[in-house]
Amino acid sequence: MAEAATENGVRKATSPEEEHPRKAFGWAARDASGVLSPFAFSRRNNGDNDVTVKILYCGLCHTDLHVARNEWGRTAYPVVPGHEIVGTVTQVGRSVHRFEVGDRVGVGCMVNSCRSCHGCEQGLENHCPGLVFTYNAVDADGTMAYGGYSDMIVVDQHFVIRFPENMPSDRGAPLLCAGITVYAPMKHHGLDRPGKHLGVVGLGGLGHVAVRFGKAFGMKVTVISSSPGKEKEATERLGADAFLVSSDPGRMQAAMGSMDGVIDTVSVAHDVTPLMFLLKPRGKLIMAGAPAKPLQLDAFSLIMGEKSIAGTCTGGVKDTQEMIDFAAEHNIGADIELVSMDRVNEAMERVAKGDVRYRFVIDVGNTLAAA
């Protein structure tokens, strides 16, 4: 790694282009407008434990929009978003034995962790205090991590996911965030057993994948949505067993106490109290969306029936590999709209309006250079 210049013993700021030896190119947001534009930066040299990946596809996650616009107040500009990365291995370090040049691989939401804490030892790197996210984070060497809206990335082999032969690169990319975000809590909370009843709130990027996983697990799946027009999509195309309109008090009351678990994928502020009443005693509400405002909840809806609320923050490397393999085995992929890099700002605007069915994926390999 290239060392930063110093002056009187003080480390001087280094430009993104000069931070590392390898030239890289992508699109970055430079302020809270969230508008992305071409951006030259650099990546580190491939180390002994590293894998270099030529990026072919990168999913556009709602998190990318939040971060690009600094809606969570923690963005360090310039930021190159993207943590749903699929590409081809172009170089491996001498200590890498799991991957070879030419392999098709994925990189999800994280690129480093301490590897020694309790979370890491349990395969829960996503809960490591030293977790380094794929972008908008400072890596262990003190340099910024840049994401997948770019031509290539260098990643420690531990955080690289092997893609099964029958998993399409474009439809598989969103699973590296949306897929693991719903798969991991379903497995952890026992919502993967035939005969159980799962409620899925929101039929968007996470929700439509949760429906497919639920059906592959052999569960009864009910979609809960504020949009009556999504019923046909949910039941006929995605295979949900039932559909509830959240604003219909009669149908919501009829479903009270019927569900073993509910996974809430909605990322805008909403009252979760009605969802608690759908649960059986000791049922669980799993929060997978990330509203900017605090939850609205009547405490008695939690107390009566000894119900609980849990959160989910992606999953560990082992779970992510298991999820991709399970998805490939059951022919599960995301429903996507493929966009070119020069249309990424338009796609961001449409994500903000909920105008996508159900995930955008950027065709990086074919359009980045042209953009």
C-alpha cells in the first residue's frame, strides 16, 4: 500500500486517486444532493489473502439512496455506493486457495472485521465492533472503502461469496443484501419450518424475496401491504397464500393471532402496533426496514401474548454463502430492472418514489466505460 506523504511528522490528506497504487473508476456522490457522477479513485494492491474482482453487476439498494443523500447523517463524501456486487475474479493472492482467476463471485455488505471477537467467532461478522462496510467506512488501514458502482474491487477472501453455476449474476446480485437480510432472521428465529405462518410487510425489494424464501421453506405466507393493487402480484405471481390490506380493519382483525412471525421490510415510518396483533402468543416481529423515525408501538400489544421485536442487519459470511446456495437450489432470484450506469441518478429518483419492481441492478461491466 502506498504510504501517505507526511509534513513535520503529520500525515497529510491524500486524494482518492493517490491513496492506493491501483487506478479505479466509478460513480460517486459528492454532497447531500445524492447526485452521482464519474469519479476517479484507487484500490490497494492485491495482497496475499486478497481477491481482485472485475465488477459486472451491482444492485441498487435503498441503503445506497439513504447514504448518498446523507439521510442517516453519517455519510463521508465522496461516497461510491454499492454492496450487491457480482463479478469475475481477475487476481488472487498466494494464500488464496478457495478461488481462482475466472471464478464468478459476489461481495456483499461487508469487506472486513476483526476475526477475533465473539461475533466473528460465531460466524456473525456483521455484528463485529470492528466491522467495515463495503462503502462509506474506514478500513483497517485507515483508508476509505468504496463500493460497487465501480470497475473493480479488492477484497479479503474471507468476505468473497462463491456464486453457484445456475445463479444468474444480475438476478443474484440483490440477494447479497436483500436476500441475506430476510434469510438470516428467518433461519435464526425458526421461521424456516414447513407449516409455520409468516407475514411479510411490504412487497418491495426485500419483501418479494422474503415471500419466495418463505414458500421454499414450505411455510404459509401472507403479504401485508398498504397497496390493494398488489394482491394479484403477491398471490398469483409470487405465490403468497394470502394478502392483507393493512388499512382494512376488518381483514386485519380477522387475521389476529394467526402468524408465527412477521418480517417488516418497510423503510418509511409507520405504526407497528397492528402488526403485533397479527402474531400468535410468543410470536416475533422482525424489523428489516430502517425507518428514519423511532418506532410507533403500543406497549400492551407487546406485553399481551409475550411477543417480541427483533432486528436484522444482513448476516455473516457463512449464512450468506448458505443463502446463495439455497436460492440457487430453489431457483430464487430477485425481480430486477437492469439499468446502465449513466441512468443511475434516474434510478435513484425512482427508488425514492417506490417506482421499481423490485430492484434496480446496474450493468457495470457493459456500461461503466461508456458512461
